[in-house]
Amino acid sequence: MEFNSPERPLTSNTVAGYRGRFAPSPSGLLHFGSLIAALASFLDAKAHQGKWLVRIEDIDPPRELTGASTNILKTLDAYGLHWDEEVRYQSQQSERYQALLSALKKQQLSYYCQCTRAQIKQVGGIYQGHCKPLSLPAQDSAIRLINHFAIHTFDDIFQGSVTCDINLAQEDFIIHRKDGLFAYQLAVVADDIEQGITHVIRGCDLLEPTARQLTLFKTLQHNAPQFGHVPLAVTKQGYKLSKQNKAPAIDINKPQASLIAALKFLGQKPENQLVHASVNEIIYWAITHWQRNYVPKMAQIVI
């Protein structure tokens, strides 16, 4: 199976070297869990003399918080996490995403689906390809990728060998939603390819989506980035810190304490005198002392 579109819809950035990224959604403000992911991705890029990009994943307007995108960028800046290139907004990439959908359709690598979540749940929660042979119309339909590869294992920078649910990995997953919005899997892979991303450092909550993204990279015949998933910060009740769980925003006016706490969370052993240091001094120390092998694998409880 080859992806032979006469006009390839995606071209890779050919700049050599490490290119990492942080890609928050503006559904809320940055919290401590967000800071952990942002800091880990920034430090790994800078410790490898790489570029660090910021991408705002604003393709789901109903979930977005007004002003969150601006606040996220201000927060990153206040924490000394300065990006290297122009911020990319996924809401401005619709033409590229649509071109990719069209190319996949021409290659007969996708199909329309009208199954509901309730229907899929009734058959065990794993989509069984019900709509694949039906040649349904585009109206009121999602678009699913024909999954030829079902990648369910990969090597992770921090987690080592990762095995995901093979049944989930075999699904023909959604790349365009029934409500007309581009699916996360499509947009993130399209942007990682176009921006030439070589390393993706993020939280362990995205381990299973990684398998689907690897499948899409392979379908499109593009090299995938190296993935590294850092542990999640969780509450005493076992819930991850998240915008959905109303995790409090980190302090934009006094970033030092949160930076040091995040470094400790990532196993980096910051020196005691850093409590009196400036943000720039803390970041400089963190870059020069970054050690991948210090990062723990398991989620950790935070107050």
C-alpha cells in the first residue's frame, strides 16, 4: 500500500537537527501538569541544541476558553520558556487539513461513517468497521482512516517499550468529525510533518493516541518523530491534573517556585540555592543539567 497522491499534500521541513514542540489546547489556562509537559519538552530540546516550537491546538471551538491562547503564551514567556519560531494556530490550517483529507479519499484510504458512540459501545466499545462497505454520503458522516498497519508497540524515550491495546490500535479511527471539525489525530500529524518535528515530549495521558499517530505517519509514508512521555501529576484521589478537572492555573507573577517544583517532579534534583534565583537562572541551570534518565516513569501525587 502506497500513498501516491500526484500532489503530495504535506511537505516536511528539511531543517536538520532536533525540533521539538509544545502544543496546548486553549480549553483552559496552564496548570502544574501543563508546566511539567512544557518544561520537559523545552529542556529536552534545548539540552540537545534544538529548536522548540509552540503550536496552539485550537480546532475545537466549543471547548475553548476566551482569552486562553493569549494567556498560555504569556505564561510560557513568564516561565522563561521562549519559543523559537512563529506560533502556529491550528485554526489557520484548515486548507492544509482539507487537502490531506481529499488526498486520502483519492487513495481510497478513508470512508464515511455514521455510527454513533452509543452504537459502538453496544458492540464492546471498539469500532468494527460497520460502515466501511456501505459507501455512505458525506452528509452527517464522520471520516475514518482505513487502518492498514495497526501499530500498537513503540519505543519511548522515557517509558521504554510501550504496548497499547491491540484491539484499539486496529480500529479505523476518525480523522474528521461528524460535526465538521478536523480530528485531533489528523491535525497533529499533519502539523508535525509540515513543521519537521523530530521529537515529541508530552504527558503519559497521550500514550495510546501515539499508536494511532504512528499509524497515520506510516500511512502517509513520513518518518515519525521520536516520542517521549513523562509521568502525570495526579491528585490524592488518583485524578490527573487537567483543565477538565479544574486544576488551578499556575502563578504567572511568581514562577520560580513552580519551576523548581516541576524540576523536582521530573527528577532533576535542582540545587538548593535556586530558590533565590531568577527565572532565567533556573532555566539555564535546568538546560545544562537536564538528564533524561532521571525522569521517573510513574505518575506522582501532587497537592
